[in-house]
Amino acid sequence: MNILHEFEFFKPKSKKEALELVKSQGSKAKVLAGGTDLIIQMKEKMIKPDAIIDISDLEELKGIKCKEGKGAEILSCTKLADIEFNADLQKKYPALTHAVGQLGSNQVRVMGTMGGNCCHSSPAAETPAPLSALGAKVVIESVDGEREMTIEDFIQGNRRNDLKEGEILTKFILPEPVKNSACRYGHIGLRNAMEIDCANMAVNIELGEDKESIKSVKLVMGSVAIRPLVSQAVPALLVGKKLTEELVIKAGEAAQSEAKPISDVRASAEYRKEVIGALARRLVKEAYEAAKEA
């Protein structure tokens, strides 16, 4: 039966109190932000923490700041639904809000948080790929201070990240999109229903002043490696060139050559390789065309 085991429950009233609790409880405690992943793991007996520290209602960890020319800050306990429907984020970071809108069900997005989605560190998570493509950083805090790192460095493997004892992920920092650039996100599932992605991808392209030659590319793949996979081959192929149909095909092949998928109940490794090629071809074209209009 899916009955939770006994554990201590803490409900801190401030970020300071939460950080003190995380330090004092150490590895025996888990932090609850939305609970949409954590509670399932506990019900299925995958983990049995001795304590839960609930930070879901801390106003100090909620909110979105999005200013023209200054990027954006998203606090870690901001609900996914608030991110999905934020007009400023939709305008400036459509790849991120689109990705968030594909995560789970409406009920999940009303409860879940982006901080929780990234800390869960599933290879198939929807938000890390667009965050990485956009150049986002996470802010990690403890009673001793804070540190920053990129999202691709933060997530280290399947349900593994760089959080150390006594630390909480408190904020995401997104840089202002550069001139003549656009980012696009896509995913593939086996059916049109709520499910975990077979593969996902985000592509961010910046064009030169002529709005035709590619100045930079960041292509990030999800669910085909143990962590967000940042392509090296695709930028090497595309930077300095104008996009052609031949280059689009080669970009798909380049992304496929880097993907390291596994076979599981959702898809075979071979299928995921095919999907990655299709996503790369589509998203490179979409990002390129959008950048020309930016």
C-alpha cells in the first residue's frame, strides 16, 4: 500500500529558518517545494527521509522579476503555472514558458515548482534544456552564503545534482536575450497525453548583423543522457554560416552522433536517436527563422 512512513515535519516561517533547519537536519531530511515528485518517491518507498522541511509557502522564495534589458529572476518556489502564464516571460523567454506548459498536468503545474523540477534532476525533465540553452544560472544558498552555477553544471546525473548538505536552490537567473537571437523548445512523447518525454531539446541561435550568418548556437538535449547534453558538434557545424537545407540535415546528424540514449519502457535507444535528429532539424530551422525576425 502507498502509505507514507513516519517522519518529522518542519514548516519554517522564513528562509533563514529553512536554511538553519536544512543545516541541522543534514542528509536525513528532504526539502519539499511542491511535492509532486518527492511525495511519489516516498509513497513508492524509493526514499524514506527521517524529516521533511516544507518550504512551499515561503514568500521569500516565490516571485518573478522580469525587467527590460536586465533579464529575469525566478525564485525557486514559484509555481510552474505562474511561470507558464507570466506575460513578460512569455514575451522574452517563450521556449521556457512553452516547456513549462508541457510539464505534467494542470494540477501538477499548479503545485509543482521549477526549483523542484531541477532538483529532482530527472534526465527527462522539461525545464533544464531551455534553461541551459538560455544561459540560466542557479543560485544555491546556505547559512554560510550563496554560490552560482549553470544549470548544466548543477545537474550531474539521474537524480543527482550539486546540492550539498545545508544548501537550498533559491533562485534562477536568466540573462537578457541578445540582439538577433531566438530560442525554441520541442519534445517527443509516445502519445498526446500526460507522460514523461522520450526526448526533448532546446535550441538558441544568435545571428550576425546581416541577420543571416549564424553567430552562435546552443543546442541542449534532454532524455538522451544522464544530464542535459550540450552539443559541441552542432555549433562547430553551423557557426559562421548561413542556414541551408543541407546544413539542417547535417545538424540533425551531428546531434544524433552525440546523443547517448538508453532503452526503457518509454522508447528504445534507436528511436530516441531518430527523434533527436528530427527535433534538431525542426528546432534549428524554427530558431533561425525566429532570430531573423527578432
